[in-house]
Amino acid sequence: MSTGGLVLALAVLLTPLLFVLPVVFLLLALWSCAASGAATHAEMMDDVASALLWVREHRAALTAAPEHRPQDKLIFGGYSSGAHVAACLLQRPELLKERGLPPPSELCDGVLLLSGVLGTRLTCEPSAAPRGAPALTDTIAAVVFGTDAAAALPSPVHDIDASPALPHLLVCCEHEVFGLPVVEAAFGVYFASREFRERLSRRGVPATLVEVRSDHWFVLGSEVLAQALRQHLFGLAEASKVVYVD
């Protein structure tokens, strides 16, 4: 290969990194700042339990359903890391009991997890993971949570046997991290909605996965999410399925 050809080949290979690496370092810096002084995972679950207590006490006023209509359903869940906290709380009925809450089957009628961070470690063998993904995800977790806290962080997708047999609606994005190949592969460890649905389905738990054409960071304000919720939220499927919303 000529010198010119070699230079061109190196440019083609290295140019994507000039865009990927700054984004990775920016995200790490932002998350590190956001996590500084933030509540621990246990404190987050405790806060959510307190909110659920309030909702149960005021459910009649919140739904305000006329007498001729059945009581509106109570759907519990969250977005992004909020979905992680919600899934973890539902997998810990003993914690619900400690806070004076009933088991998940009596607590709500369904579960909604939007672009959820449902995995905190690999869902496959390291040898089968995209190159660089384990190292990148381990680094991100250590920077955001600290090394010890990251190692102890629950992973809902790995604790699937503790999930309640409630209908689940999982909404994931076509691109969770701007569509950048290396970063998408690494963050796929965290945004494990597809793997979570598959494991729920193998347990016989009704679970619908809806993939929307959006990015994790902008999905909450998107019309595709509104469309997906209108179609699926209050008619949570009795059978598992996967739906794509353009």
C-alpha cells in the first residue's frame, strides 16, 4: 500500500473517534458533576416508597372517576434511571412491606419503564460483548457512583426472578446515545429493555416492548412516545410482543 493510501486508511479509521471520544468524555464529566452529592440508590428507593404512600392515600382524588366508570388503573414506573429505581423497588417486596406498602400485585395494575437503565453489568459473556464495551461501562459506573457503590448497584435484568407478574410496558429508543456506534454498543449494557422483556417473557410475565424512533435524551417530548403511550399504556398486553413506532 502506498503512503497516500495508508494515510487515507488511517484517516477513515480514526475520524469517527474524533467525534466519539469527546462525547464520551463530555458525558462522563456531566454525570460525574450530577452525581456529586446526589442521593444514594437506597435513598432514591426510599423517596419513591414515600411517594407511593402518598399516591395510595390520595388515589381516589387523583383518579376522580365518575361512579359509572371503573376506577382508573394505577401504572407505576419511571424514565431512565427512574425506571431502574422503580424496577428495583418492585423486586423488593420486603422493602415495600417495611414502608407499609402492599406487595406489587396489590400496589399497582401495571409497570411502565421508559428508556430504562435496567442493567448495570453485562448481560452476556465478556467475550461476546462489543469490543471495549465492558471497560467503558465499568469506567462510567465507577465515575458516576464510585467504585464500591457501582459494584453493589442492583441490576433489574439480572434480578428478573424477583420481578412481579404484572403487565409490563417497556419503551426503548432506536438510538439511546445519539446513534454513535461505539457508545451505543457500550451503553447497551445499561439500556437493557429488550433483554429485560425477553427474560420477563420466559417467566410468563406479560411484557410489551415498544421501540420508538427517538433518542434517549429527547424522547420525553416526542410525538412518537405520545403515540406509543396512547396505543399501549392503558391496554397493557396480556401476551408478550414487540412493536415498532415510526
